[in-house]
Amino acid sequence: MKMHTIFIGTYTQGDSEGIYSLQFNAETGELDSLKLEAKIPNPSFLTISKDKQHLYAVQETADFDSLGGGVSAFKINKEGLELQNSMGTGGPGPCHVALSGDGRLAVSNYSGGSVALYRLNEDGSFGSAPQIIDHKVLDTTKTPHAHMAQFTKEGLFVADLGLDAIKRYQLTDGMFVPGEQETLSFVDGAGPRHFTFGQDGKLLYVINELNATISVFEKNTDGTYQEIQVVETLAPDFKGRNACADIHLSADGKFLYGSNRGENTIVIFAVDATSGKLSLVGRQSVHGDWPRNFSLDPYENFLLVANKSSNNVVVFKRDVEAGTLTYLSEVEVPNPICLEFLD
């Protein structure tokens, strides 16, 4: 029986107390054994190191210290999570955390409109104070809301929902500075939130929270990206409030998934093998309310959704050939936000 541990980030309003775990059966898709792993305020987003020895969690608050929120480093052991240390993120509302392959960590401060960049110690803990990239100085008419950062071969990409832009940075003399293509621009009010790369960086897929679209960018020979397609995530007859959230590409690059909070669906697109452009496959109800983060299991036979407002994590069986999803089961989890498989 293939059993895997899933760590769950939550908001600690209501019944949640912090980071939880579940055991996932990769043969049947069953979830069980809910366990509180660490008491910590608003650990809304998590990430796990490649060696599976460390977990990092934001504290999405405004009062970790005088500047705003925090981020914590945990050692993963047989007993669970062992806190190593915590540091401030230099701004309120940290909502995303990402690791590089060379001992760096990035935290996006949504309310603060900034990104905190850390060098990690050899034991995985935080060392010196972070470099802070402040997006408030970039625009005098819009309010920045950094929502996701990801390290790449070229440097760092940051999606800023408030600026309707992805900002690019490159590493120079140990510091991240604006890259040659400083900005990927979106239409006003798009609200780029999360993104993922396809075809080894040739393609970039961005889910836009505010106007319910996915933007497709293609990489040019000079390393710049240009938009080649925009697709809607909602059904034409949906009229209610919606806010897109998460986006994931299957490992084979054939299918792209996005979450609609409001319509409460996972939208499914097929990816053209040559152009990378998207064509709609369909939408699957999430059997809950306000799907935030979702995740494919390690074998990509299942897709799991964290429904914040209905307090449940839902498992769908995935047809790897058609990309479609079939409801399988669900478990109750308080205010689930983020799902991270340990292995």
C-alpha cells in the first residue's frame, strides 16, 4: 500500500490551530488520520525542501513583529515537525513561500507589496536578515500585492496582483535586481496570482484572480516572454462573484488545471503539444466552497482540492488520458488553504 503524508496549511480563525497532516493512500485515494503537526498562526502556505527534510510555512499575519508577518522553518522527522526558527518577512500578509535549488527562499507579502529573500543555513534554518524587494516604489497609481515568487534559471519571477504584472529579477553580486525584461504586463484589473511553467520554461501559464482568465506566454529566443493567448476560466452563464486561485500543469504537459473560487470548480484545459495553447476540456465541481490551493498526487492519478469555506479536502480520480476528474471522497479539515505532499 502506497501511503503518503500530506501537510496542510490553514487559516487559524475558527477551529484550526495550525499545520495539519493527513495520510493518503495512493492506490485507493483515501485520506485519513488527521493530525495537528504544529500550532502556528495562519500558516496559509507551505513548501517542502527537495530532500524532504525541511518544511517552511508563512505566518500570514500583520503582527509577527513591528513590520508584519513571519515565516517559520521546521525540521521534518518521524515524530512530525520540529520548529527550527522563525523570522519576520518585512511586510504584512505573507501568502506564499518558495525555495530555490541553491539554499534560497522567497516569501511574497500580499498586503505589504514586497518580497523577502533569504539565504538558508546548512541546517535549513534562517540565517541573516532577508533582502527586501519593495514593489511600492514601482507604481504611483496602483497598490502592489505580491502573490507568488518562483526561482528560475534566469533569476526570479514575481506575480503582483495589484500591479497587474509579473516582475523579473536576476541575481547580480548576491542580490536580486531588475532583469533585462523587467515586466510582463497584463490588462488593468487582471490580477495575476499564481503561475507555472511548461516545456522547460518555454511556456508560462498565469492564472488571473480578478478577471477570471489564464494568460499564456511564450519565451522568445532572446529570453523575453510575450503573451500568445488568454482564455476564460468561467462558464459563459456564470454571473456570481469569482476569484481564481491556483494553477497546476500535469507532469506530461498535456493538461492544465485552475481553481475558481465562487463558481467552485476546477477548470480543465488540454495543452497543444506544439504551440502550448489551451483548449477547454471542461469544469469539475469541487464539492465544496472556495477552492484555494489544489495538488496532484505524486503519481498524478488523483487531484486533491482544499476548500476553505466548506472545511473539506476533496479527492478526485484523474483520467490521465482525458484529463477529466471524477469525485471520489472527502474529509473534514478546518479552513484548509494549502496541500503539500511530503513524497
